[in-house]
Amino acid sequence: MTAVVRIGHAEDGLLRVITPPPGAVGAAPSVLDPAPGVDVAVLEVAGGLLTWSVLALDALPGAVLDDVDLAQEWVWAVYGEQVALALAAGTVTEPAPERPEPVEMPEPVEVPALPALPALVVSARQLAFAHWAARWWPASVIDDIPPLDERLLDREIGDLTEDCDPLFAGVETADSLLPPHAPDADSPAAEVPPRATDYALAAGSTAGTAGTAGTAGTADGLTLVRGTGGSDWRRCPPGLVDASERAVSWEVVRAAARTTVHVSVVAAPGPVTAPRELTPRATVSGAAVSSAADPLDLALRRVDDTWLGDAPFDTVGTGGPAPGGAGLAVDIYLPGFGTSRTRAHDNDGAEAAAEVRARVRALVRSRLARASAADDGGDGDSGSGPLLRTEIAAATAETDF
């Protein structure tokens, strides 16, 4: 089936972009988007970057090109001859230093796209999905989503990279693209941050991020308010915390004339390989998460399969929660990593991100169900794209999941 793509410019003509036309169903994301979501799969290729949403893998990828001549080695294969010709016809020459006047940008054009090598497109999106899974796979004991074997995934990325060799023509393999534990040093792959711990304890049963007020008594004092929630995946590398929306729990306790906030985060499932210095932290703030007041910042420590932290509640600033802890918000992050707290929460970004995470979990559960069926002789090459061998191994492993 022939699709239509739009060819345009960005960054004053220094970049060429290939996207679905405005209003197209299943439009691909772009690395130029203000804040790409956790569903975005990115593949670095000769002359640019290809992007898919894992929620719409059947769609053609978007492309951002910084070297059109180099990219022409594969554009015809992924998008077809008409796109390659239109791309060449609309290429803008960068102004010379002695002639710095602006260059008039050609108007965007819409061109029919029909991949000349559809099998290469399938392999490319498989490779992009494998890289995505190394970063965003929502492993969770609470949600019954098993982790992927990272060594098996690295080997599969290497195999898929060889299958996609035409996409990398003229690109040298950089040492920084090789995983630190790759069994085959000749297979380029994106760096995979380490996973964390074996199995995690279940989180508390209180649902929702908003606190539930009460006066429940505990052995250590009086619980004034408690709640549970999830974490923004963009703020931690994989392997530190459980990806569930119920992995984070907190409570405000009054004891011995002191009020203390306690935070508990279920650790991620998988072998313990994370360096000790990769220690997440928690911020505790009031209902107005975007308040200018600094939130309370807690250091977390690893205790078995849980990250724990606590601090005197009185240290929360004037912009913090109301007395008793109503309206608390707890965020988990790794210092210096990923999206900032302000960016994660502006313009209702937290709710939108949570919705995407829910859709990603549904996708992963569907793929794992297909993986189990494929192991039993069913069809593993349908729906949201062909399955990875690593997914089948995870779905059929004899574990507690």
C-alpha cells in the first residue's frame, strides 16, 4: 500500500525532514519534537535519524537528515524512488561565507512513498524497537511484566544491525555505540544502562497519587496521610525502579512530637548490575507541583528490593503541602539524568506522560501474550510487528512473573 510523506526543511535549511502529511493517522514522531515521549523509537542511520512510535510501528518512519547525499544510499529503499528524487530536487545549498544572505526555502512537497525494499524497513523498525526496549521496556514485578535479558538483547541488536547494513553505509562504528558487556565487539549497538535487582517486594495497596488522609495508628506513630503513584520514566535510567504506576508509596507519620515523611520505591526486577553510585532520589512537594518553592529532596537507600528515604516534614518550604500532608506529590529521579522536573510537569505533562506509559504497558502485555503463543506454535509475526527473540525468551522463562 502506497503512503504519502511530506518533505520539508528545518533549522534554516540545514536539515531535511520527512514526515507524514498534517492530519495523517499514525503520524511518526520526530527528534525535533519539543519533548519526545517514552513511545519514541530512534535509529541513527547514515546521514540522519529515523523515528517510529512503538504504538504505531506499521507506519513509515519519520526522518531528520543532516547529510542528504549520504542518506540517499537508503532513502530509495525505505521510502521509494519518487521520494529520493524529490529529496534531491529540493536540496538547499548552504550559503557561502562571502554570500551570507538567507536562502529561500522551497515549499514542502507531498510525495507518494512506496518502499523499494520492504524487508529492510521491517528489519529497521525491529532494530529501532530493540534499542527502544533496551531503554524503555517497562519491567515490573507489580504489573507482572518480566525484564528482558540484556545480553540476549545485545546479541539480537547486533544481528539486526547486520541485517540493516544498507542503512549504515559510510558510517564508521564508534566505540561509544558498543554496549559495555556486548559478547561480540563487532556488532554495533546502543549503550544499554544496567538493570537492577533480582525481585521486588509488592507496593502498598492504596491507589492514586493524591494522598488519603486519616489517623491510622502504627507501631512507630500516627499515620496522617499516605498515597501511592508511579515515576516518570524519563527521569531515571532503566534498572533502578519498578515501572508500575503503583511502585512509589509514601506516608506522613507523627511520632514523638515530630512529623516525618517516608518514601518507598519498589526496585526494578532483573540481575543486580547497576553501579552503587546510581542512586535515585525523591522530591516531595505540594499540590502545586510547578510552585517556585523548592520541594523537599530525599536521598534514597537500597534495602533489599526497595528504595527507602525519609526526612522531617517540617523542612518543606512555604510552597509545600498543607498541614497534615494533603496534596503531596512525590517524584523519583536520578540527579543529572533525563527530563527536568519542571519540564516533566508543565502544561499537564504529567497526565499526558502517564497516559502514554499506560498505552506502552498495554502494548508490551500484548506482545508478551503473542510471545507465549509463538512459543506454543502460534503466530508471532503480526499485530504490533514481528517479535524479538528476547521477548519470547522473557515470556517463556520460568520465573515468578
